[in-house]
Amino acid sequence: MKRKPSTETTAAWIRLMRVQSRVLDAVEQDLKKAGFPPLAWYDALLELSRAPSGEMRPVELEKQMLIPQYSTSRLIDRLVDEGLAARRECKVDKRGQFVEITEAGRELQKKMWSAYSAAIEKYVGSKLSDADAVTLCGLLDRLGCSCGDAQALAARDGAPAR
């Protein structure tokens, strides 16, 4: 017989899901109030900017962002329509394509970081000490999230990994 989660584990799960949803909604609202597009745009542009040549295959972007393929396709369409990214054909595999960040995309990602970082501080940093944040990362690491990787990327790029 399979073990069921304890009441405490179920309560932790519910809190984790609610907090994630509420904080992401609040961050989205702050970005919107500042006149910026949705957070997914920032995430896609950040991932593209971190790619060695500023380009990725759509499937790679999808895996990095952890969103469904159909959402990734629509997001890429929007970024291309706005001139923030460009599609280009793969020379080796004519059926494949790459998505490449444009200079306008790099500029927007950097501008969005000011509002995004302020929101992170407002909804997380102001409520946790650095020691609390380290403890939380340790707990999340046990669930499969590698905060160590996120810290290294944030330190390198001046922006958080999601």
C-alpha cells in the first residue's frame, strides 16, 4: 500500500502553491503598473540572453522556462512581432529553427529588471532575512529546485533565475 502525505506535508504543499501564485500575481501586477509586458517575456529574453550565442532552439527555451510548447510558440511569436527576438533557419537542419534575442530584446530585459528586482525585494526580500533565504533555498533544494544554480546565475547576470 502506498503511503499518503501527512497532514503537515499537505499543508506545506498548499501553502507553497498559494504563496507561489500570490507572489507571481503581485510581481505581474507590478510589472504591468510599470508599463512592462508579462513576466514570461522577461524570462524568455533572459534565457536567450544567457545562451552562448544569444539564440536557442524553441524546444530548449521551452525546457528552460518550464511552460507548455503551445505557450512557448505563442510567446516566441509575440517577441518576434515586437522585434525583441528573431527567428532564423538552422543551416544544418533546414526543418529546424533558432530564436535569437535582438538588441531591442536585450534592452527591454535590462529595463524590466529594475521593476522585477524591486518586486522581488518587496514580496520576498523584505520578508526574509538573508539567513531565512538560505534556509528556504536548502528546503527547496530537497524538493528538487537548485537554488545554488539560481544564486550563481543571479550573481553572474545581476538577475534571478526562476
